[in-house]
Amino acid sequence: MSFKFSHREINDVTGNVENWYYDEDTNRFTIKTTHDIGAVLKANKERSNSSHGQRYGEEMLHSVAEIPNGVIIKLKREHGVDIFSSEPEQQRKLRRLLDDPAYSYLKTTTKKLSRTTRTR
């Protein structure tokens, strides 16, 4: 394989940067996408800290997480979780992942999102 840098594309809306590489041996392109999620993570932490102690109140909908594009792909690949799915099992998996300390940086609340099932 002999990869050669071809070009770079920057999406001003999403902040994604795509570096395109061409492999002369296989006549194929490889695209490496990167995204700086630092600003999102900082905002999540600030929102989480400001929501501490607040109740949901009368609001029907409230933000519980903000998940950058790169992490959405990671959750799908590594955990099989489709955050856009309306299937109850997918939503349960997502809530459990967000409650996991490894992914708590995505939450904008300090509240627990997953429910434990009680057995009688």
C-alpha cells in the first residue's frame, strides 16, 4: 500500500475535518474523519453542573446529553447502539451507557437515566 495525501475537506457546520488519501496500488481512497469535541464536552460539564439539584418540573422534554458525531459512530460500532432508534431496547442501552462512568461526559444532567428492574 502506498497512501498519498489527496486533499482535505472541512465542514464549517459540523466541524468535521476529512483527510483523503489515495492508494495507487488498489486504486481506492481512504477517508479519515476527525472532529474536535472539546467544546461540546466543556459545555456538557457546565450544563451538568448547573442542573445539579434541579427537578424536571413541568417541562415535557429536557436535555440529558449532547453526543458528538464521532461518539455516535463509536457507540454504534462498539456497542451496537443506534441513538436515533425509537426501539425501547436501543433506548435502554443508550441510557445505561450514559449512566456508565466511561460515558458520563456526554450527559448534561447529574440525574440517573437508566432504571433498574425490580424482581419480587
